[in-house]
Amino acid sequence: GATLRQLAQKAGIRIGTAVNSDALADEAPYTQKVATEFDSVTPENVMKWDTVEPARGTFVFTQADRLVDFAQAHGQLVRGHNLVWHSQLPSWVTDGDFSATELRDILHRHITAEVTHFKGRIWQWDVVNEAFNEDGTLRDDVWLQKLGPGYIADAFRWAHEADPKAALYINDYNIEGVNAKSTALYDLVARLRKEGVPVQGVGIQGHLDVQYPAPHDIADNMARFDKLGVQTAITEADVRITLPASATDVEAQDEAYQTLLEGCLLTRRCTDFTVWGFTDKYSWVPGVFTGEGQANIFDENYQPKSAYTALAQDLRLA
Ligand code: G3I
């Protein structure tokens, strides 16, 4: 049958996956699936700060370059992930006792160096990742504490200066439906755009769990962003299950994947649907949620699961 990539192309969106660089280098079936099933890729880890700038002013792009080369060789676009985040920061950033001026300079240089390095080769950048708390206030991380809320607008301006053609995204989780967090993000994006800050997209991660109801108002939520004139994307879809999985769990997982994809298909400016890894063999879930797993659309032996078929069916009908 047709691959997801072929079906997505007909449906007018990109279908992407997060890529584990070790598996891409070492495992033929992994590499083959990335190449044939997807037309967009996101580095799962290798563009993050701790990899890219492990020591102040020392930039290491080896693994990220390899992925970008792979993508170009296979006609794929790249989502750059990410520039500003509270996590996966090297200790020289978190423990360094920098003044606000110094830290602002460090952030500016980091963004400029990374975006410039990949200039012209990144389709969408997750410029700011996970900046919000669940109640809609800004996360009290090192950036907010030392630089104040203006770090967000600064980050977008600096990224835009370095690569004016890349689409710049703000990305977060638990913003699939209409809630305090997604509304705060909406208000921020509306204000930034009014002020002329170059924010072009909103990334909805889509990390779901079958034990919570799927976000059935996702299309309504995405519609309000669409009306603002911003692009949207589902950037990190996966649906975890408490193991062992029952038949009901598997059905709920298929439906949750479809709910996310349908949100994108129903939204005019939604550009892509990306899964956060495609095989249960490599997933961040079991390491973080004890007793949970099987969150992806292929099993550990690279066989497509019913979630894969459910997505394919939605793409066929689009
Ligand atoms: O690279 C080191 C390695 O040197 C060391 O030996 C090993 C020992 O634990 O750790 C390795 O680092 C791990 C890294 O993944 C690379 O494998 C980290 O411990 C581990 O915490 C890290 O997890 C990643 C996580 O982000 C970090 O927060 C996951 O792979 C990645 O899937 C996950 O992705 C995030 C998105 O970026 C943002 N949204 C949520 C999503 C899921 O948490």
C-alpha cells in the first residue's frame, strides 16, 4: 500500500518524525522507515543546547549536520528543535552565575550561531519551547528569572535576523484543547504579532495518554490560531498506554492519533503532523512514565500498528 509520506503529500501536509540519531546511524530498518514513511524530520536531541554548545562558545554540529544531510538526500524538510528551553541546558548555563546582561548575550550568541550554521536548511524552528505553566503563567526558569518575559520576543527577533526565511515557532504540550495554557499562549502570540515580532507558527506537541480524554476541541483551538494568521503544526505526537495494553487501550490510542491528525487536516494553515519517534523500540516514554509505553505507530520490530492504519485512513479521506 501507499506510505504515510505518499498519502500526506496528496492530503497537502507534511508528515514527520523525531529522529534518534544513534538509531539512524546504526540500524538499517530504522533508516529505511524514516526515508520511506516521512517527508519531514525533527532531531530528537542533537540540536538541543547541551549537544550544540557543550562549553561556552564551543559549537558542535556534527550529528545535526548528518541529519540535515540525510533529510536533503531524501527530499525531506527539517524542523529545528530547539533554541530556547529550560531543559537539556549544559551546567555552564544553569550553574554559571551570570548577570542579566551576560546571560542575554549568551542567549543571543547561541541563537545566532545555531541558526546561522543551518541557514537555508531549516524549514521551521522551534524557537521557544515549553515556556508556559499549566495555569498559563510563564515558567519560572533561568530565562524568565534573569531576563524577564522579554526573552521570548528577543529570541524570535534574533532567530529571524539569522535566517529570515525559516518559519519561527513557539512550541508547547498540553495545548491541544482550549484551556488556560493554550489561551495564554494564544494571547501572547496575538500580542507579539501586533508588536511586529516575527512569530510565524504555533507547535502543538501532542503527547497524549489513553487514560485521559483525547482533546476533542483541538480543531476549535487550532481555528483560533488560524484566524490570527499563524501556521500551526502537530509537532510531537505520541499516545502512551499503561502496560499491559488492553484492546480498549489500543482503540483509544488509534482514536487519539486520529484526533490529533484531524485537528491538523481541518486547519487551513496547519503545515505538518510529526510523531515523536515512530517505533516503540525507541521512545522517551518508558524512561519517564514508569509502567507506560507502546506509544508509537510501529512496534519494536518495525511492524505498523493499528495506529498507523488509522492515520493512513484519515490521510486517504482528507
Ligand atoms: O546523551 C546522554 C548520554 O551521554 C548519557 O550516557 C545518557 C545516560 O542517561 O543520557 C544521554 O542523554 C539523554 C538524552 O535524552 C539523549 O539520549 C538524557 O538523559 C535524556 O533525558 C534525554 O531525553 C530526551 C528528553 O527530551 C529530555 O528532556 C528525550 O530523548 C527526548 O525524546 C525528549 O523530547 C522532548 C522534546 O524535546 C520536548 N517536548 C517533550 C519531549 C519528551 O520529553
